[in-house]
Amino acid sequence: MRPDMKKQRRGIQLIAEIADVSIGTVDRALHGRPGINEATRQRILQIAEQIAYTPNLAARALSVSRATARIGVCIPRQIRFFYDQLWGGVLDEARSVAPLGIQFIYRPVHALGEGDTQAFQELVKASVDGIIVTAGNPLALKPLINAAEEKGIRVVCVSTDAPASRRSSIVCVEPRLNGHLAGELMGKFVPPGSRVAVVAGILSAEDHRQKTVGFSEAFPRHCPGGHIAIVIEGHEDEDESFQKTLDLLGRMPALAGLYVNTVNCLPVCRALAARGLDGKTKLITTGLFAEMSRYFENGTITASIHQQPHIQGQLAVRLMADYLTNQAPFPPHMYLSPSVVMSSNQHLFQEIRLAGTKFDDSALSSVNQKRWSLKETRPS
């Protein structure tokens, strides 16, 4: 056995000894595989960090098939506050699995639900082995996903699902739970009998629809006599979201709270300020990024549900890479736990601490400058 492989083996054995678990359990924890409870996974990852263990992917590649595989990625670029983080996770993990001989073909689309069916079809024609997609158009994507799976092209949805399709897996914060959590929080922040509203993104997207359903179920249970006055769609457009929220607050100035179930919360914050309701109307948002910090501090945002998009991107690539390199089975879903962020704990999250940093999209820019032709992307 090569020295680097022996060192890799000793590291895994040491973690297993310290954690008092099997080597197989350590392997599942380190590579995000199912079959392990979350507490054990976190304990193993903490031990690995403490002993400065990092998987030697080059050594691992020697023990698996080195046949070149291709993964296509179709994720939106806007709204950048969320998708920059999601892309960051994808690109970080893509660099990590590069020694396994995996190539990536990127087909970014401008915004959720815009052009994803065309991009998906391009990736299929490019002879990829797997596709990671943010399913903004789940109904239109369903037959395309099913056809891809029939051809042996495995599909992993990330951030939002196409649940009626035969996709292999989904990586996200479970959206209905997300909405339930927001509904419970809102019910405890506002007085009994309050009227609140939901500012959704695109209700045809599974993520936004299920969050709305979850909020609608939970809020009345936690706010006696409370009800949801209206649900409006902002279609992930900042101008539209601002104007619709401004109009809503003009018609219903007595609204006790607003729940924004997409990362597009800044126009809602501005609309509250324009109506003089910032800090008065309780606002629960979704996502976390540096520009939100001042709205936490001045009381405009009461709480936000953080969805860990960077980790979502990493896990989606990891699942696909593990399947393509060693036929690791896909879990039907991989749900991350949402985090509640408020003014008192916002500083603990790197998304807030990284104010002023810029997402390195050079990998995506090169794709936009030189689109892969079908001839270039087909195996020779």
C-alpha cells in the first residue's frame, strides 16, 4: 500500500477509535452518506477537525474506478445573496473531487424558473452522467428528469424539488418544516387575533409553495384567533416585491407581521421603512447574508430562517460524486436543519461576518464566455 494511502487509513482508524464507532460509520460521516444519525455525524466531523484530518482524495481515487465522469450543474445566478452561496458550495466541492477524474459542465440560468428546461436538455445532449438542478419549473422538468433517469443519467435536485419526478435525491432544508418554524415564531411574536401576510417568491416552485403551506398550518396554531390575510408573489423580482409590499402595507397598515419565504427580503425591508413600519411590523425572513445585518440591528428583521446554501451545494456534489465513483446509493432526500437567526446571534454566522467579500464566479464566467458546444462536450 502506498504511504499516502496508509496515512489515510490511519487517520480514519484514529477517528473511529476516538469516537468509538466503526470505520464504516466514519466513512459515512466524512462523505455525507446516509445510515448514520446526525449527532454521531457531527461528533465524528468535530473529531476530524480536531486532529486536522482531511480526506486524501487522490489516494481514494486509486481505490475506485478512474473512468472519467461528467456532472452537469444547472442553478440560477440570481438572487445572488442565496445562489452565490449555493454556487460557492458546488464549486468548492467540485475542486475537492477533481482528483477523482470528475469533470463539471455548468449551465447557470439567470433566475429561478428561467430557462432551466432548456439548460437541462443541453446537459442531457452533452452526454453527462449526472445532473444537479434547482427545479424552478418542477412540472415542466418532470418528463425531462424521468427521461434522463431512464437513460442512466442520475438527477439530484438542490434547494427546491421536483417531487413528482423520478429524480434520485433532493438536498435542501425541508420546506414545510421551514414554514412551520416561521409560523411558530410569528405566532409567538404577535398578539392573539393578529393578521399577517406572506410574501412568497414563485408559488409554482415546490420550495416556496411548501413554505407557504407550512406557515399557513403553523401560524394559527400558535396565535389564537390569528389568520393570514393574504399571500402575494414577488416572483424573485426586487422591484415587483417592493411595489407589491408597499401597496399591501398601504391597504393593510395594521398587519402585525410579514413572512418572506424567499431570500428576496431587502425590498420588503425598504417597503416597511417607506411606510414607517420598520420595527413595528414583525418581519420574519428567509436566508442570511451580510446586507441583512443592519436590518437585524435596527429591529426591522425580527428573525430569519437560515438554509445553509453553501452546505447544500457541497452535499449535492458529494452525493453525485460518491455514486459515480463507487456506486454509493442515493438517499431519497437529504434534509438540513434550519437555523433561527436573530440580532443577538447573527454575528456567529460567517455569512454575516463575510461582509464585503465577493463571490468568485470565474468558473461560471468562463462558461458564459465560451459556451460548450454539443460537439465539444460529447466523449470522443
